[in-house]
Amino acid sequence: MRFSTYSGLFLSVLIYFSINTVYSQEISGLNLAFSSNFNGDWEIYLLNAENGIPFNITRSKMADYYPFWSPDGRRIVFFSNRDRNNEIYIMDSDGKNQTRLTYDPSLDKAPCWSPSGDKIAFNTNRDGNFEIYIMMVNGQGQKNLTNTAADEETPAWSPDGKIIAFSSKRDGNWEIYTMNHEGEDQTRLTDNPGLDSYPAWSSDGKRIAYTSMRQGDMEIFVMPSTGGEDINLTKDQGADDAVPSWSPDDSMIAYQHELNGNWVIAIMKSDGSDKKIITDSDAWYVQPKWCPVSSVFTDVEYNKTNSKWSEVKIKPLP
């Protein structure tokens, strides 16, 4: 199976309940956000990587994709077609206060929060091709950083906020580049015959994990953040692995893995060992993003009903 790298397919998971009882449980950390079409439309979910219980937080009748946490873990930015066009939205990490940030007839997608918490980078084709833009978290001050004739995609801020990694087709093939936060000093890091995309910085800023198709299928590679020798972490010939995300302590990487014709969420140690699938393979589960802080929620209460939607109440930590 091959997935369109920039098609916006990102997933959500849903839980079906059968009896009318209220259950409460203590959850140490809903530490992964992802998107899934488990219930027939795309939603954003939170998942504890240890116990695998997903919670739907968008509950929109339209498609919601590509979640990305704020630095403090209290908000999530994403893109949605709920207004009949792909736009950038922001919400509290319990799903409340969903607010639209962009208003443009073009496609706006793939948002990424700055480490300082005051800016968001995203993709848009409002200039005729896909470029990397930034804006303030209230949607103001939208600015084109890349300004090329080629397509530029999947921005990722360095932990210190000074550099943005991204993928570009400016040299005829998708490669990983970096630039400073003003759009200057654009530098190519990879040079491979296959697609290189979805860069993700380690928390210490020393490494970049990314997706590569240099060997025919999609694999997760890691390289120094300035480029250089890289290592294939997944080595999973015959199945695709893509869209990596580092845990806050850099010990683990979450990613999407091809299984039984679908995408599932998997985790592994950052050296590529101890791979583990943490979602079912009954639908598509994609675009995992690890929460940058260790714990955001406690006291998760939900109703078990004969409705297909769980009524989730999430209490943020003080």
C-alpha cells in the first residue's frame, strides 16, 4: 500500500459502548494525538501509549486531520474541512473551544506549533504552489517563509525555535531542508533518489527523524540535525512506515505502520528496537504526535451507552 504523502489522510478512533453506566478512571497521560477514520469520518483522538484507550476529542461531522500539541500540552492545532475547505483550527486539548485561524480559499494544512508557543507554521498553496507560512496563534501576521516556485511541505520547528525543517521538491525530488525562523539560510540536508519527508526533531535538537522511500517502500530514518550519515530504524521491507514523532525524553518514536492494508500506530525505542503496535488494524490510524509534556490529564470520566460516541469528560491538570 502506498499513501499520498500530501493527501491529508490522517485518522481518528472511536469506541462503541453497550451499557448505560458511568465509569471513571485515572489516566497518567493521554500522551499521543492522532487522526483516524474508524467511525467513517476523520476525527482527532488522544491515546495513552501504555494502555491503548482512545478518546475522540473533535467530534465533528466533517474531517479533522494532523494534530499538533502546544508546547505546554494544553492546546492542539489541526486542520479541517468542516467549512468546506481545508483551514487551520485550534482547540483546547480536551476538544473544547475549537476556533478557526485561517480564512483563505486555498488549502491550508500541516500545522506545527513553535516551541515558544506564540507562532504556528503551516502549509498553504495560496500562492499557486505549496509554501511554508507562519502566523501568530490568533491567526494574525500570516507570512510566506519559503518563497519558491516549488512545493514545500511538512514544517517542523527545532526545539530552540530558531530553525524550521521542511520537505521541498525544488531540486526535482522531495528532500529535507532547513531554514531559520525568518525563512533565510535555506539548506538541503538529504540527497536521495526517493522521497524524503515528514521531518521530526528530537527534543535535544541533535537528531531529525524522517520518512524516506529511497529503498522502494517507506521507512523511518534518523540523521544528525545538520545532515550527514543516517540510519534506517524500521528496516521493514514490504510494509510502509512513516510520519515519526519523538517522545519528550527522546527514548521512543511513534509512527504509522502499514498492517493488513491499513495504517496503525506503532511505537519503538529511538534506536529502532522493541517495536510495538498500539492500535487495531480495522481502520486507518495515522499522524501520531507525542505530547511534549509527560502528563496533561487526570480523572477521565466517560459514559458507556448504546450510542456510538463516548461522552468523554477530561479534566486538565492544574
